[in-house]
Amino acid sequence: GLGWDIFLLDYHVEAPLTAVIHPQAMGCYRNVFQLLWRLKRIEWCITNSWRHGTAVNHALRRECSSGHPTTNDLRRTAAAGTMERSLRKISMIRRNMLHVTSNVQSYFMFEVLEVSWDTLTEK
């Protein structure tokens, strides 16, 4: 995780905001920021793995579609079919992981942070 873990939310607040955004509250904000940042990193990793999986799938198809069929080619084609099914399953799992990650991010952004912000601005 080089580079991702060095980011930190820190904000200098002056009076009268120190009544609302005190050091303990900043610790909470920092924790929420770290959680959202980690979720963003997970999203990036999943998307990046999709790119790699797509490249592997294209290389596999290119390899299987070249040349005339022989006994070895038929075995290779059967193995390629097995690999393609496995890659499809991996893709489905990846899509589900991305869906969950996106939903958790949305929940925190729109159901937790925005609601808290609205409550704060109403007071």
C-alpha cells in the first residue's frame, strides 16, 4: 500500500469553530476520513484487477483462436475454456465486491456525513 497510507486529514480550526470542532471531534473526523480513503483504495484495487483480468482474458482468446486445430490445440482449447469459466467467476466476485464497496461509500457519504452536516447547519 505504498502512498495510500500517508494521507491524513488534519485541519487547523480557530475560535469560535473550536467549540464544535475540538480535538476529540477531529479524531472522529480523521477516523471517518481514513475509512473512506481505505474504501477508495479498495475500489481502486478492484478496478485495477479488472483491467488485469481483461488483459488475461483477451490474451487467452487470442491464443485459442490462432492456428489450425490439432490434438494438442484441442487440449489447450479445453483448458482455455476452463480458465475462461474461472475468469468469469472471478469477474462476478469482483463485481460484487465493487458493488458492496460502492454501497458502503455511498452510505457513509450520504446517510452519515450529509445527515450529520444538515443537523449541524440547522443548529
